[in-house]
Amino acid sequence: MKVKICSRVLFALFNLFLFATVAVCETDPPAVPVGHVSDLAFLAGRWQGTVDSSKIAQVCDSPDASSMVCIFHLLNEAGKLDMIEVYTLRDTPEGVVEKVRFFSPELGEEAGTAATTMKLVSVSSDKLVFENPNGTYPKRSTIYRTSADAFTSKVELIDAKGVATEFEAYWHRVS
């Protein structure tokens, strides 16, 4: 009698294990983190560039073991400070995450904006792709390394009405 009960319990446990294994196999595998902040070390330093007829600049600290801080600003066509961004790049268990905060020239937070989160989803020696897992404004940001001292960035936006736009920025290292 004890042998029958034990064998039934073992059989039930085996079936439970088998069912759990099949259930896990049928679901999507967990996301594997892509890249590290060290993949972005080339951004350290001072950069200048253009977006259409506007001038842009950014300064990024050299990364520590798992994070990097950058400050970006945009000058409008008249050469007047138009916008400031502060962003961090951090290694997390989910991969590299970029958090961006937008500020006015007076350092007031832009109305209605909390930090925007972008996640690194693809990395190679000449291309990095970030995507916004929680929204569409911006939806995607891609960095194309064109040389050791230059890169192009493309930002894709989708507004609340579903209208997609994009812009490109051309960057060169100043120091």
C-alpha cells in the first residue's frame, strides 16, 4: 500500500514537473540584457552638432563601472538656448537603461513630463538602438558611429494621433 501511494505521489510530481517544463517552454523566454554602459564609453567628452538649422551640444562623463551622466542642450535658429536634457545611462538587471529629463532654459521641468525611459535593445560596433518600452514620444533612438570622433543619431517619434516623424542629428567630438 505504501509503495502504491509513494509511486502515485512520485508520478504526480513527475507530471507536475513535466507540465511546468512544457508551460515554461511554450511562453516567451525572458529578455536577455543587451550591452553594457561600457559599450557607450565612446560618448565620453564634449560633442557639438546640428539638427536641421539648430545647434546642439552635449557633455558626457566617462562611465564608471555601471553608469554614465550626460547633459545636452539645444540652441534655436536664433542661437538662443531652447532646451536642456539631463540623462543617465545605467546597467540594470534588464540591460542598459537611459533615463532622460527635459528642462526649460530656466531649469524648470517641462510641463507634464516625467523621466523618459529608453532601453538599449541592440548594440554593435557601429550602431546602438534604444527603444521606449512605455511610450512612443520618442519611440526609438538610433546612434550610428561614423568614425571615432563622429556619429549620427536618429530619433523616431509617434504622436498621440499616430503620426510618425523623425529627425537626424550630426555630431562631432570637440574634446
